[in-house]
Amino acid sequence: MGDVPGGAVDPSIPPSGTGCVECDAVGGWWVHLRRCAACGHIGCCDDSPARHATAHWRTTGHPIIRSFEPGEDWFWNFDSDTYYDGPELAPPQSRPAEQTAPGPRGRVPADWVARLQARGG
């Protein structure tokens, strides 16, 4: 496990929900989800249109995220730009398996691939 500031990981904090907090608030969509290891905030990845997980790090200074995708258990340290060997976090470990990626179902535009390609994503 690499060096991280105190409070960067709190394994007892559950995730904030099953989708990106900010995207859900405005009816947006995401490609994949990331979980803040300090506070449980669920944000969308950098391939998503809004990149809320990275915005959360920039706003809060919480450097460690974990994938919130089924079957993925990797952590990332924004400060060092490297993977991080983190502990088991409070459940659930991922979004519901029936939730689509990109998601959520019903909010992803039919031309989502073209939209991401147009912005260079």
C-alpha cells in the first residue's frame, strides 16, 4: 500500500448511492462509476461527459478512488497518478449488476459513442 494522507481512506463509509451523485441530480448519464475511498461519494469516470469523480477530488482533496463497477476492485491515487493497494470497503462494492454501463438505462443517448468521440473521449 502506498503512502497517502491520513483520512484518504475510510473503509467504514458506505457509498453515497448506486449512481453518480451529480449526474443523478440533473438527469445526466455516465460511462463508468468511481467511489471516493474517503467519503463514499459516487462520481462518474473521466470517460463520462461530466467527469464528476475527478471534479470531486479537485474540490475535496480526497485522492483515492475505487472502481464502482461489478467485478473490478482496483483503486487509483489521483495525487501520485498510480494504482493504490486499498482495503476492503463497506458494501456494496459496486453498482447493481443490472444497472447498465453506460447508464443509467433510459438516460443514455442513442448517439453516446459519437458524443464521446466528438469531445475526444
